[in-house]
Amino acid sequence: MTAPEPQFISVGSGVAERRIATLVEQRPASGDACKPGLMWLPGFRSEMGSLKATDLATFAQARGLAMARFDYSGHGRSGGDFDQGTLGRWLEEARAVFTRLTSGPQIIVGSSMGGHIALLLLRALMQDDQGAAQRIKALVLIAPAWDMTDLMWARLPASARRDLSETGVYLRPSAYGDGPYRITMRLIEDGRSHRIGSAPFDPGRPVHILHGLQDPDVPWEHTLDLVAHLSGDWTRVSAVPDGDHRLSRPEDLALLRSVIETYTGVAGDFVPEG
């Protein structure tokens, strides 16, 4: 499929204002208005044009579903300084996209850090905008890096913690060939005020997690801890025995689509492009 040119929205004010690149594919006129749309939340250093997001957009178009995706500030085609990025800023952007650019019922699909932000978005809306929260019908989370900065800090070597304390930045090597990841002390400190595990949380709707058992970045046990933390018996897990963190192989993408079909009521064969 040919993606449309991104549209931009402004989030924040004053020196904190940034232009956020979005792609919103509306439900076609022949689509079923009762079926939920999809909203994609990327991971840390990922973009809305990633393989998983693009495959999901192709699926949504083939099924007559609306889909919204965007780049966080400092990522992809969005404006803003990456080093100013925090969970609080990226959550603000996700909320702006959800409230301004989506309508009707939605399934929030979050990958890695996007899984953390999906949980934060749902919790924030449940606390202060019940009408908007009711539009979220399910969360589908791929290797969710919930309480991400705590997970980062716990896995950092002593030398990295020293760099963060002394310079405010640590260059974390990447296993994916996309250069070192800049981890800032600003990100770590902000994350302490955006913990899911700090208080009991009943999501009040289905939460379906996909997690590869060979994930080197977010341990499988981290998902088990999330299942134990979330109350209400809403959470289901699909473990992928040979899956890695990204879960971007054809069979992983097929699993993601099949899980989403469960919550959209959409079924049938799907042939991805390429």
C-alpha cells in the first residue's frame, strides 16, 4: 500500500511546543462503523513507518478499519529534540493523537515502550476522562517495556550509571545496527513519576500481550510480573518460544493480526504486500 503524506499537529506550548507527524487512515465509506479502529504506539527509537506498523496499516486498510499512527517528538519526521524526550512528553503526544485524531471505539497496539505508554494512556484517561477511556476497547501489547526506565536502570552497568550521573547522557550500544541509543538522565528521572507498578491497576478491558521467550531486551519474566500486577483477570499472554524482542518475522506479524482480529471481530485471509 502507498502511505499518505504525514499530517502534523502541534503539542505543548511555548518552548515545549513540538510538531508531531501523524498518519491517519480513515475507515472507507464501505467500512463497518461498529468495528474499532487501531492506534499504533511505537517503541523507543522506533517510527510509525516500521515493518510492524506498516503491516498493520495494510491489514487495517484491507479490513476496512481506521488506523492512526505517529512519530514521538525527536523520532522520525516529528520535530523536537530527542534528548528532551521523556515518558511524560511522549504520553502527552499519544493522548493528543488519541483525542484529536481518532473517533469511536479503538484498539491500542503498543510495542515495547509503546506498551508502557498504552498502559499510561489508559490509566490517565480512566482517571480524568471516562468518556474517552470508554472508547478504548482493548490493549494489544508487544513485549511491553512497562516501567521502562526502572528496567533500563536495573540493567545498566555501573559505568553507564556513572556517565548518566556525571554527564546526563549514556550511549547504549544497539544490537540492531541503528547506532547507539542515547539514554538521558532526564528520561530516567521522569520515568519515576510514570510507573505502572506504583499502585494497583485494573485496566477494565482486555489486555493481550505477545512476548518472545528469546527477547534479550525485555525479559519474559517482566511480562509475568505485569500479569501478576494487573487486576481484574483481563490479561492474556501469547508466548512465542523462538521469538525475539521485535517480533517482526512473517509468523510474528500473522500472530499479531490474529490477536487483533479477536478484538475487532474481523476474520478471513490476509495477504501482506511484498
